[in-house]
Amino acid sequence: MKQTLSDRKLRSLARPRSAPQEIWDQQLRGFGCRASKQGTVSFFAMRRPRGSAKSVRIKVGDFPTMSLSEARSRARALLREMQDGVDPRARKAAEARAEAAKQASSFAVIAETFIARHVASKRTAHAIEQLIRRELIYGGIARSRISPALT
């Protein structure tokens, strides 16, 4: 059903009901809200990204936490991305992978791997492990990123 969404309408939807309800906004095409049986109201944006065969529905936020105007502006940005051919879910996953790779290349991770692989079998393993952790990991080198050497 298509209606103009307002704070008053959203407050009325935020009550338990017998069946879930979906309302599309008249002001912004591709934006709407869902009211669950329990009374939870969540905003969504839905559009078919350019070059894709299927429509994509992305949750924007929940009603009491996010205002209607903020949800509309976020949905507008998401819909613009999808119109440009970018799937926001794929972009977010790529950002998460890049952040995980950044974390994996930190000195602390490499030092812990070195301790597990090479130091553990040595006779003085405990002393070497303490030295690496105290001087290198906790001493400040681990706070910086490792970059590849220029050859």
C-alpha cells in the first residue's frame, strides 16, 4: 500500500498486530517501511541495481532509533548508489574484507604467528616469547602497519 509516511503514522504502526504490514512512501520512490507482528517498524530501500536482474531490498534502520527524515536521506543515498550500478551490500562486504586484510597484516598478528610456528619448539621458548611480546608487540611496533618492502 502506498501512503505518505509521517511520524504519526509510524507511531500507529509500532503496535502488535495480527499480520505484518508493508507501506511504501509516496514522497520517495523505492522507500518504505515494514511493521512486524510484534510491532517493530523498520525502514527499507528497494531497487533493481543497474545490470542486475533481481531487486535488492536493504534495511535502512528501525523507527524509534532513526527518525523518518534521516531514514529518507539514507535511503536516497542507497537508491542513488543502486541507480549507478553499485550494489551497496557488495560494497560493504568489500570494505569488510579490506579491513580484515588490514588487520591480518598488522605486526601483532605476524608476531603471534611467528611465536606459534618457530619459537614454541625452542628450549628457551618462554623467555623469547616474553621478549617479543614485551619489546615488539606491546612496545609500540605492533601499533603500526607493516608495508611491503620496496625492491
